[in-house]
Amino acid sequence: MNKIPTQIESPTGLHQRFYIQKIDVKYIGDDFFGNPEYETVFKPVDENAEYFVLRLDENGRDPKHISACRKAILTYAKEIKEHLPELSKDLTERYG
């Protein structure tokens, strides 16, 4: 598969728009008072992977775009309901 084009190569179509990282939170022990402490580590994603970012809040300039994004996330939630039920429930409650 070809790389996703840059914004210069495809200004109004599919193009690279975001830099994505993975977040890994690790338990590192308890502090002096016995409270758990965590470390957040940012990791690069697989350089051969492709990701598509959806804006899901209602603060965007294009209401049709936001509506389409919300429909997409709810379709995703429906498709993963059996496999990832908690994620499906969370997405449906938040964006449904």
C-alpha cells in the first residue's frame, strides 16, 4: 500500500494531518504514604501502520463532519461489542 500523501500533495483529500504516539502507563510503586505512583511513557507507533483520527466533540467548525465522525465511532462501537464490550459501552455512553 502506498504511503498516505502529505497535505501539499493532497490538500483537500486524504492526507497526513496528525502525529500519533502511544501512551503506556506503568505502575512504579507506592509513595511514602502508600499511594500508588505511575509513570507515563510516550512510545512511537508502528511506522508501517495507518491511523485515521476522528474529531468527536461538538466544537468543530463543520457540523456535517462532526456528525459523520460520531456515526463512525458508534458504528465501530457496535462492531466491537462482542469482542471489547467495555470499550463499546464506554463509547456508546459518551458519543451515542
